[in-house]
Amino acid sequence: MAAAVQTAAPAHVPVMLAAVLGQLAPRDGEAFIDATFGAGGYSRAILEAADTRVLAIDRDPSAVRAGAALAKSFAGRLTLREGRFSDMEALARDAGFEQIDGVVLDIGVSSMQIDEPSRGFSFLRDGPLDMRMSQAGPSAADAVNGLPQEALADIIFALGEEPRARAIARAIVAARAEAPIATTLALVRAIERATGRPRPGERIHPATRTFQALRIHVNGELDELSAALHAAERLLRPGGRLVAVTFHSLEDRIVKQFLNVRAGKTPAGSRHLPAQGPGPEPSFTLPFRGHLAAPEDEVAANPRARSAKLRAAIRTAAPPVPPGAAPTKRTRH
């Protein structure tokens, strides 16, 4: 095992670190992709666990700049790249990473982004209504002030799973008619026109789902996740490990369905929907059923871990499954 490298900055402990390391099982000589670098917690742990190399990707230029000290500490072993994890194939090729032994995805907004009011991710801190992970392109303010009411309602309902989406969209349109909604607090006040202010003891703030929906919309997160899973399938060598940590049902559903299909867990045929003929061999096997959750002591120390779900898969020697094709369901002999 490689010796731990001493650095001046305190180590960031990401959600479910022990479980992620347990599934990745780093060994000397292996290469990994940390597709959501953030504060570098997973990358650091992988590099300290064995004599490995890590390609770390983040679309947030602030995260890449902040990671420069960590990259220097692990000179020659940690490579940082700014970019989207949906582009990890091209990023890996450009960085000289070919045979990949593990990919980890920690989906969603990072604690660094939430804790910085100027990024506009949190409804608990007033700041510009931004929410752009890459700090480029249309912002949440552009969406809130420019989209038609019906489009806003659809986004809030579909991406936030908010049952009061139509009422909230009406309230936002009414508020922006008075003045542009430019800050997080102004958006919260608009939402509360439809939902009322949070009641004492209310577990979920009325703005939670709307902020989630806008963040996902602004960053195209669900499409990015789907593309990243396909890229990981193509990059991982036989025996390579894929680990994904999600924090809400939309993300988890995408990961779950992708892995189940790739592992050959297709629904059995019925008289209404006959079973399809043989398809490609499964490109993944699943090391455990369902998902892993954070232990109670971690949830107590970090409430963000409460909603975390970890799913994992191991790459087979089969070629990547073509788009639209379902692998053959494996049977026991």
C-alpha cells in the first residue's frame, strides 16, 4: 500500500467514503476516474489506498483550481481536468488513461457549491440566482425570468417532483412581473406566495424541490448522468468497477435502470408482452442487490448522507451494449 501523502489542507471526507472504497477496491498499478472531483475526497482516498493513478474531472473551474495543491502532493499520480463527466472518454484519452479499473460518480451539487452564497445553489443563503456548475451558460435567473409559465411548471414538476408545481410557477410569474427575480431569497419569497412560509418543525423547506428542479435543468444533470454511465461502460476493462452515489430519486432511478439492464435483469415475458429473443451478453454484473445506504453514525455526523444511495457494478468481458438493445437474461444451469 502506498504511504499517505502529507498535505497542509485538511482532508475532505465525502459521503459514504468507506463503502465507495470497498467497492472500488484499489490495487497497486490500477487507474481510476473520479468523475466528480469536488473537494477531492474520493481521489485522495484512492491514491492513499494503493499505488494508483487517478484522473479527476470536474466541470467547476473553482474545484479544479482548488485541487492544484492536492495534484502537486500526488505528483505524477493525480491528473486534474476541467470538463463534463459525460466527456470522460475524450478527457481520459487526452490524459493518457486507457485501461480504466474503476469509475466513481458522486452525483449532484457539492458541499463547496452549496456553502458558497455567490454560487446561488442554496435557498438558506441569499446570493445571486446562478446555480451553474460550470459558471458558464444560462443561469437559474435566466430560466426563472425568461421561461413561459407552463414550461416552468413542467420543469418544477418533472425535475423537482413538486406536486404544487403549477401554483409555484404562477407565483414566480406574478413576482417577476413586479421585478426581475435576481437572488435566491427573492425566489424563495416568490415560492412562498404559493406554499406559505415553512411551518415550525417542517422537515422539507417549501423551496427545496423547486431549487432542485432548477439546478438540474440549468446543468442538464440527468442527460449528463446517462451519458456518463454509457461512457464508463465503454472505458472500463473487464473486472473494472463502477460506483455511483446518488442523492434523489431521479438520479437513482437512472443508475438503477441502467445497471439492471446492463446486468441482464430484464423483465420476464408475459402473454401481453412476450419475451424478446437472445440479445448481447450482459456488460456488467452486480456485486450486491439493491443499494447501500450510509450508516447511522455517518448520517448523524453529516445529514447530507441521509438520502445517499450507493450502487455498484463490475464490468464483464462482453462488448458495450448497443443503444436500445437489452442484454440476454442470464439463467442458472
